[in-house]
Amino acid sequence: MDSILTWLPSVPYHEIKVMTSGKDYVGDAHILITSYDLMSRCRSELQKINFGVCIMDESHFLKSFELGTFRSC
């Protein structure tokens, strides 16, 4: 999170959300940090959020069209 605050100082701290479980509220997040597994499990809820940009770290997890992780993205 420190890197985000360094490189994007215009984004207020309270608008950066870290999703650690499916119960976390992230609807007002301007920046969302989560895992691929959690993204796959919460796909329907996350699809309701209008993200402008999605940055995927470790994108080698997305290499197969057949995986649920790729479809979630």
C-alpha cells in the first residue's frame, strides 16, 4: 500500500481497500488489492463495481483461457 501512496498521492488512503475475505466491503474502493483466488470466488460481486483500470500482478496465473481465474478477470 505504501507504493500506491507514493506513486498515486492523489488517491486518499481511505479509498484504497484490501479485500481479505468475501465479507469485506469494497464498493467504494478506487483501488482494490485482493488475491486471484478471492477474485474468482467473489466474481459476481466484483463485476458490479465499475473499475476504470485493473492491474494484475503475477499475470502468469492468467495464462490459460480455461482457468476460472482467467474468466474472472
